[in-house]
Amino acid sequence: MFHAEVHQATGYLSARLAIPPAQAFIRLRSQAVARNVPLNALARAVLSGQVGTDAFTAEPPGR
């Protein structure tokens, strides 16, 4: 289920933030690293509404 959750969360962020899927994935991955949580756990939290899209609105540092 790992890949499905990450892909779903990427698509969700892409649609909600009006950004390309590649950028949504970068932001998802960057937040996982910043929060020190596994990528699939953060994806699950996004899909369940535990983490809102506001956490993903800023560009990751260095981008």
C-alpha cells in the first residue's frame, strides 16, 4: 500500500495546491524529511486530514 498512498497524496496535493505532480511529490518528501517521519506515514496523514495542505504551501528550502 506504500506506493498507492504516496501517489494518492501526491495527486491530492497537486490538485489542491494547483501545482504539477512532481512538485507535489517534492513537497511531500521534503515535509517527511523535515518532520522525520516515513513518507508513507505522512502520505497517510495527508489523506486522512491529520495534516492540512497549509503545511505544503511554501516552497521547500533551496528550491
